[in-house]
Amino acid sequence: MRRGRAARVRILTLACVLSAAVAAVLNKVGVRDWRPQAVAVALAAAATLSGTIWREWLINALKGSADFDNELARGTFMPGGRLPRIKEISNPILIGVHPAPLRDTGNTPDDGRVEDRVPLYVKRDIDAELRRALAGSCFVVLVGDSTAGKTRTAFEAMREVLPEHLFIGPSERDAVGAALERAATERKCVVWLDDLQRYLGSGGLTRKALAELLSGTGHHRVVLATLRAIEESRLTAPMGENSQESAYIGQTVLDQATRRIMIDRLFSVAEQGQARRIAREDPRLADAIEHASSYGIGEYLACGPQLLTEWEDAWARGYHPRGAALIAAAVDCRRAGFADPLPRPLLDELHEVYLARRGGSQLHPEGLDDAWNWVTMPRDSGNTPLWAVRDGYFEVFDYLIDVIQRHSGESVPDETVRAALCYAEAADASNIAVTAWHQGRYPLAEIAIRQAYAAFSRAFGSTAAETLASRNNLAVVLHAEGRLGDAEAEYRAVVQARAVALGSEHPDTLVSRNNLAAVLHAEGRLGDAEAEYRAVVQARAVALGSEHPDTLVSRNNLAVFLTDLGRLDDAEAEHRSVLDARARLLGEDHPHTVISRDNLASVLRRRSAGGEVWP
């Protein structure tokens, strides 16, 4: 008996020694999580390797884990060096909620004045719908104007429904891969993508990654995103009657959303009533309600209108015209499609153009350093027009972008687009190209997409998915410019390359086949065009289902083609079917639903006019 007990003591002693050694090795390679340490201790206790061999084996085995943990830590929200549970996030400003002015509870400074920048939450009409959506694994997108309350509404919903879930919030596009990889190891987690457009493009969120994360059973994983309505319009801008499809990745990602929920900027009567009931506890709400007929409560609390007024006033002679020009340059770079943080050299260069347009030296502008100090100085609300996200790179308050985009009838000047392209990497060049294409600015779009195509080719090779997507988009631009022969040649090359790399029925291959049908249509080769349209509809229906968003695009395009041929009965039936599916699946106000409604109206107008064939 004593001998057996002695053996157990030796084993326990050895385990303790090994535990200390393992901890040292883990610290050496940078691993801080207890879970790999526990596994390593268990393995070490069972090992019979000599000390030196064991130590080298353990370092090599854990090095990959350490590298991954370090990558995750660099680009993911990890307060205290670890991923938090949602219930542990007490301050939503840390994850993207706009701050409000400080609240004074009436206490004097001597008795511990309490101040905060997070107003009481006003319940929204869509709360119940959002909470139901979060009950299972899903990809939910909240869409609305800047400062409509998207981020706060999403935060309150996940805090109530998913308090024990791990919160995984990548800070930028390049961090998405590590975030999703970690999420795939968790049974309960939320991947948080505030301002979804920032996470799209090369190296970011993809349809494939989403599908893999959410597939299967035995887990409750949620991808919860917010998206400004203006960005959604850019990402999902309908192809229209020319039936061309951009291979822009944003649309393919948004098509995977389990639920798209629209949140209004202006609060409803019921929401305003809720705000009044709790305003006695938070005087800021009482002030916001007084302006609720003109502004959303969220935008007023975030002091968006105040910042806008400051920007407008700053153009005054001798005030802050150079600062105003910096803001104008940043806003227009965003409007042009530059989604990544804006480099200071770009704004230093470009703002001079905006300053000169308003009067230049006649405005007695301040010095450049003073201008930067003014635009980055926190206001009473805690918000700033521009702020540094890392050394030398800046974000712009999105409320200013939305206001200009809503009220300006002018596109971003060509000079601004060209300047932005000088600093744009491949993903931003693609964004800029798609934005210009949707605006009908095809020469600019061609310059941008050729830049992206070249960059992707250099980085990944001529047959990589990113490269072929850019080449497809180049063909789309050539098509729009009327260079039909060049466009057809590019489409055929991309179809062939994608068929070899991915398969003839792959969704990306079918995008290019749809576009090939469109150019055949434009060239007047109607028999070939109809055959190709129908083949793509059939392939997508088999692979994805007859009501998948991709299939509905092809069905819409076939219906437009039939309308052009004057086959109005067939066109009307197909448009009605597509409209019904889109309204049910995407919502009545989704851009694609609106286009289907317009297309059906066009057929009905044709019918009432006698059914003439369009030239």
C-alpha cells in the first residue's frame, strides 16, 4: 500500500513539475489561454520523452496556436487580453455605439458627480422581430441611416437574448479570417460586424465563410451586422434591364442574410411615447423628443446635426476653412467608395482642392496642424468629425456622409476619385470601380477596375477568385461603354477560367454566363442570348433553388429579355413570380423587390400601349 501511494505521489509531483514547465513554454510562445495549457499538461503527464526532446516538441506543437492567438489579439476586440462574453460588455460605445453628451444627474462635484455618455435605451418597434431572429444560428443585418440606432438596437438585443455567448468583434477586414476561424471552434458566439461594408472585399467576409460557419447543428452561432442604407444601395444596386451582374462580393454576402431588418431614422409614434415615459430618468431624451419631428432621437443624441452645423460654419473666413476642407475631402473619398481608413497623406493632398474651390487664401485658412487639431478634437458629445483609428489613418463621422449623400445631387468630382485611387489598394479600387459604374461613370470605372485587376493578378495570380472577379467586372464596364466585342471576349475568357477552376455550375461561373447572355442580347444575337439565359436559370434553380436570390436575378433578366421581344404574357408571369418571391424573402422595400415591381409596371405599361416592341 505504501509503495502504491509513493508512486502516486511521484506521478503528482511529476505532473506539477511538467505543469510549471508547460507554463514557461506557453509563455515563451505567447499563449495566454488556459485551455491549450490544460491539454498540454495532460499530454505531458502521459509522455515518456526526455526533457529536451519533449520541450522542443511542445514548442513546435504550440507555436501555431500562439501565432493564431497573436493574430486574433491584434485585430479583434479583446479587453483584458481575452474575448468577452456579451454580458461582460458594459459600455456599448466600445463596440461602435455613438456617444451622447454627458449626463448630469444633479449631484454636485463634491458628492461624486455621475456622468455617462450612454443614454437610456428607447425600445424600437423592431425589437421583438430582432430577438426572434437571434434565437437560432443566423446572419442578421440591421439596415438604416447613420445614427438611426442600428448598433444600439443590436447591442441591446444580443445582451438580452445572448448574454452567455462569446463576443468576437474583428476591427477591420483583414481580421475577419481569424475571427471566423475562432468562431468556428465555439458552440455559442456572436461575430459582430458593425458597418458591414468595412469587412467586405479581398481577405474579408465571403459567402463561403458564412455558409461554413453557420452550417450544421449543435451550435448557436450568430453573425450580427449593421449597414448604412446608402451602403446597401451601393452594394446591391440592381443590374437593371441590361442584365449585367457585378461580381462585387458585397451583394453575394448580403444575399446570405437570414434576416434583413430595416430600422428607421425617425422614431415612430410608439417609439416616441416610449422615450417620453423614460425621459424623466434621462433629461437628454426629453430634449431629443422636442426635435423628433425633424431629427431621429438617435441622431440628435449623437449630436450629428450639431457636427454638421459646425462643419458648415467652419468655412467662414478666418475660422476653420482648412479643417472644413479636410472633412469635405474625407466625406467625398467615402462617397467615392474608399472604405478602408483614409491615409493622412491623401487628405493632406486632396483638401487643398476643396479649399481652393471655396476661395483658398481669401478665406485666411488656419495652418494644417491647427486644422487637424480642430477636426479631431472631441466635442461635448464625445464625437469628432475625424478620428484616428491607427497611426496616420482616419475615419469620418458617418452622419456627415449620409447627409451629403442624401441632399447632394452631384457625384464626387473626378479629381477626387483619381486622387483616391492613387492611395487605394486592390479592394478599395474595386469598391471605387463599382461605385463609379453604378453612377454611369464608365471611364472612371474602367481605370479603377483595371487597377484592381492588375493588383489582384500580381498578388494572387491570374486564375485566383479575386482576380477573375475583377476581370468579370472589367467586362461589365466594357459592356456598359458599348465595347461589346471586347466585353464578349472577356466574358468568355472568365467563363472558361472559372469553369476550369470552380466548375461550370459554380455560382461565380454562372455570374459570368449570365453576363455573356446579356452581351449576346445587346449584340442582337437573340437566339444565343435566350438559350444562355435559360441555361443559367436552370443551372441556378437546380443548384440553389428556384427562389434563391441568384436564381431570382436570372429569372428577372430572362423576363426583361422576353419583354424586349414583345412576349408580354410570358414576361408578365415571370415578373409577377419573381416579385412575389422577393417581397416574401427580401422584404417589400429591398432594392431588388423595388426593381421587380418597376419591371412588372413596365410590362403593364407596354400592354396598355399596345405592346410595341422596344427599339
